Amino acid sequence: MIKKIVVVGMIMGVLSSCVEYRIKRVTHSDGSSYHFPQQRRGLGDWVDVSPTGSYTYDWAVGVIKEKKRKDDSGIDYLKVK
């Protein structure tokens, strides 16, 4: 039983560290559409990445690319000889 709990905990830990991105498109009745970049960590809810902008597709792609670049923590692991 304890092994099952440990395995489930490990799987949940791996899933919580995964980040997914998507672009949500909202089309209004007048034909205009707006794009919202979103991210989700693990099995969580989708949240908007940037609350302001031009809401075009190209803008949303640029926001996601910038966000992916910022997620790089800048941590380096160096070997000591």
C-alpha cells in the first residue's frame, strides 16, 4: 500500500512540473476575434499568461515564446573536479 502511495506521489510531482501552452480564440458575433495566450501547470486550470496586449494571433505567439524563455531558471549545475 505504501508503495502505491509513493508511486502516485511521484507521478503527481512529475505532472505538476509540466507546463503546457495554448492560444484561446474568442470570436464575437460581429466577426472579430481575439487571441489569449494561456498556460497550465500539470493538471491545473488554464490561466491567461498576459492580461493586456493587441490580442492578435502573432502577439499571442510572441507572448508564449517570451514566457517559455523566462521559464528557463538560469540555474547551471557545475561539476567539481
